[in-house]
Amino acid sequence: MAGIYIHVPFCKRICSYCDFYKSAVLTLIPDYMAAIHKELDIRRDYLQNEWIESIYLGGGTPSLLNTNQVNQVIDKISQLHYIAPGCEITLEANPDDLSQQYLRAICETTPVNRISIGIQSFCNKDLQLLNRRHTAAQALASIKQARNAGFRNISIDLIYGLPGMDTQEWQKNLDLAFSLDIQHLSAYHLSIEPGTALSRSVAKGLLQITEEEESTRQFVVLNETGEKNGFIHYEISNLAREGYFSRHNSGYWQQKKYLGIGPSAHSYNILSRQWNISHVRKYIQAINTGSEFSEMENLNAVKRYNEYLMVSLRTIRGADLEVIYHEFGETVYRDFIRATELVKSSGHMMQQGQICKLTRQGWLISDYIISGLMKDEDSRFKIQD
């Protein structure tokens, strides 16, 4: 089983925190759509006839596409690949694009069966800080309208750790979110990325980064409130009701193959990673002229081991000792056991049979723990290939 990601890089307005590749030149959309159809043709063999269990239209702002454009790209995928029964097909959307008419058209006339709405906050001052196009009222209305249109698998995004946000405000956001009959929540801590408007405001002293202690409290509130509302915290930034884990994102964390289409999109086939150029005009030109439009990195055993730790320990599935033993050898297996003894004794990791997973306390410092378990390219021993 594999996944296909379609990057739709267009935005009507650039958010102050976003460092994903995007473009505000909406007139390029028709040429761009033609180019991604061509890339799908060019890379039809990348997944080696794997069945497709998830298709994800992300961005950017995929809700800028009309129903014909959505149908055409999904039809193209189905012409080139085997689509698994019940394939999860997700469309990311901004609240202000989601009129009742648009939602009903997407739900009734396209194969899209899951919608992911970029709410970010139900508080207007937060939305203004983030330079979002929608208001809190539009955010609330979009979720209710999606439900009324017929969607039964609704995911929303929220951001915590915002400048000026305290635990009480974050709790209000969560209480409102869980009252709205959603099935999935992605909750990300704000990251101040270089080159963004927020990073410039921080550098000028106009905004103050949330202190680590406050961020920790907000993460704990996220975990506890989700649990009280019947949500499973199945990955550091993702919670869902039973049966509604994101199949597409879970494929990333389980190291399944995926094909990424469009500028800046990444692909992975276990042995290598590939990424497209991050410029929509150059991407379109390269596709149309048959020029090179991507770069590739081969993944040796050390990189594959590090990637396995990075993705597995972010989830409740954890790292499987049998996988480590059979995929990377006895030496690495024994070294992992030794390296995790202190993490377990400190209460940051637990072991259940052959599975080692981080506790909630471990998730709070997951980057530190995982990086400490990773191997350098010049490790004193060689991981078996």
C-alpha cells in the first residue's frame, strides 16, 4: 500500500508563520494543473504497482480548486494506479473558501471523502497575528457546514504556543473544537521559521516567544482534553477518534512508499528520497520542456535506521525491537537496548513486549531523545545493509 500527495502551492494571502512553498499568483493554476498531470505520467512507475490507499491534496490552499480540477487530478491518478477500495482522499481547505455550495459540490460530485480545515484558532486576535484570511466566526461555520454538506470524516488544524496565548485560552480552543463533532485534530506548536513575517517580528522585539514551561502546560492540556473527549493521541501532533487516524500521514510514519507531485513535493520509496524544485514557474517550465525538476538522495542503512527511529518514536506504535533486529542487525539491536535503558528508567520511555514507545513525558522532549538515539554516518560500527 502507498500514498500519493498532490501539492497545491497557491494562496490568496501568505500567512505570517508559514515556510511551506507557496505562490500568490493564482493565474498560474491552469498551467500548473496541466503540469501535475504530466508529472503523474512521467512518474507512473515510481510506486512499482503498489495499491494506493490514500490521496492527499495539500498546500498551499487546495480549496482554491474547483470540482472539475479536483476530479480531473483524481481521475488521472486512477488511470495510472490501482486504487484500493475505501481509499482515503483528503482535501485541505481554508474556512473562508468553504461555502455551503462548494462543500456540497465537493462532497457529492468528487471522490473526496475527508476534509482537513485549517482553523488554527477560534480566537480573532490569534488569527490576525497569523495573518489568516478567515475570522473565528467563519472557522466555526466552516466545520458545521462541512458536516451539513455530508462529510463524516472532518479534521481540523489548531496551533498552540502562540505569543500571548495562555493555557486558559488554549483550553477554550480545545473545548470548542471537541464540541463540534470532528473526527481528527492536528495540533502543532508554533515554530518560528527563518524568513517568515513572524520571525522578523520576533527579531525586532515586537513579539515574544512562548516560554518552554507554558508550552509544556499547553501540550499536557492537549493530551488530557483529547483523552477526556474520546480522542487517541496517536502521534505527537495528531489526535483522532478510534478508526479515524489519518491513513495518509500514518503511511509516512510507518515508512510506506509515497509519491509527491508538484513543486517542493517529496517522494519516498524506502531506498531513496526525492524532492521537486520549490518554484512553481520553474517547475512548470521543467515539466513542459522535459528538463530535470527534482533531486534525489539514496538512503543507506544508517539513514534508514535514523528515519525509522524518527518516525516510529513519534507515534503510539513505537519502535519495534524485532524490526530493528531483522532490518539493521544484532549489533544495532543491542546498542539500542543499551541506549534506551536510561530513557526507560527516567520514565520517558516504556517497553511493552517488543515495542518501545515514548511516554507523555518523553514526547515533551522527543527531539532530544530521538536525536540521542540516532547514529552518525561515521558510526564506530557499520549497520548491516
